[in-house]
Amino acid sequence: MSPSQLPARSAVWTQVVRPAHLALTFLTTFPLPHLNDLQDGEFARASGFYPLAGWAIGGLSALLLWAPLPVAPGVHAALVLAAGLAATGLLHFDGLVDTADAVFAMASPERRLEILRDVHIGAFGLATGGLILLTWWSLLGAARPADLLLAAVLARTVVLVPMNVFPAARTVSIGARSREGRWGTALLVAAPVLLLPGLQLMTSGAFLAALISALLAALLVARFCAGRLGGGINGDVYGSCIIAAELAVLLALQWGR
């Protein structure tokens, strides 16, 4: 290797390989080696590769939904849901439950932020989590494999909008370090999802409806939570936005049929 090639290869490693690897190890439970000695800005660069995690998680769910398992449809949908949750290590769902406990509490914004840090689950979190799982399971019963892949990728793309539009609730946190991700990278990683459902989906307007639904769901959740938490949002809210966006995509695609 010539000396002139070394800087280029080093740039690819720091700007593409490490951030993509970090995004996968942070957002999924797939058996990948964890990175050590993380530098400033690496979580922000990794957020541009969040759609890559969507490909991995959505791909697993789509494959399981497509597989002709010898079980009842309801059980099949439950297995798909369980696999998707396991692939994330319940990261987003845990954030949703914690967020619900905090934002629905009749308390001051400062107190809600304290509740957000509490690891215990309250009634608001339990009720919200149960309703979300029931809705998710119902939507999976009528979904197609491509729907799951589309929902997972779009949700982890549009989440960059509230992440960068709303300030961080706490300046010292992984959520705060993940802001200011590269939009171009996320769009590039997510772009192949356009080819998944084929021309029929795009020409019917279903893809546009799914994209708008995902974006609106993420922004509405973030806006509500920011208002309840004193103006900022955190990683738990990001997870809530991702789940809301995924459900919105599945719902939009079913309405469009």
C-alpha cells in the first residue's frame, strides 16, 4: 500500500466503518464486537447509520414473518414481535415505558426528568407499554414482510429529525452526544428501501403516506414530550419516537390497501 492510500483508508475507517459498527452495537443485540476508546463525535456520526440497524432488525422480523411456521397467525405475529424486541434488547421499548411514566406524571418538568431516570416502572409506563404491544401485535397480523423492513428503516431515519430539532434534556448523556448526525449519510443508507415494495407501492402513494406518517408520528411524540420535560428530549424519547414511527408506517400501509 502506498503512503497516499493510508489517509484515505483511515478516513473510511473513522467516518464509515466505526460509526456503522457503533450504530449496530448500540441499537441491536447482534453478536458484534464492541468498540473501545470511543472518541468525541463518534456517537453523532453513528446516528447517521441508524437506518443500517433498521435494515438488520427489520430484515430479521421480515424473514420470520415470511417463514411458514406451523403455528396459528396470532402466535406467528407474537413471535415476530418478540424477535424484533429481542433484536433491540428492548432498548426502544424501555425508553417508551420510562418516557410514559415521566411525561404523564402530574408533576413539574424537573420532577418528570427525575422520574425519567428512575429504573422502576409505574402505572403509566405499564399501561402505555401494554397498549403499544397490543397495537403492534394487531398490526403485525395483517402486515407483509416488506412492510416490516420499510417500517424499521424509515423509523430509524426520521428519528434524526426530532433528535436534531429539539434540544437535549440533559447535556451530559448518550442522547446529547448522538445529536447532529449526518442527514446525508442516513438518507443514503436508507435509500435502497425505495426498491423493496416495487413500483406499485411508490406509484400508489403508499410509500409517501408511510414516510409522512413516520415523520409526523416522531415529531408529535417529541413535541409532546419536550413540552412536558421543560423543552428538551433524551434517548428515552428517541426510542419512543422510533416505536411511534414504526407503528405509524404499518398503519399507513394497511390503510393504503
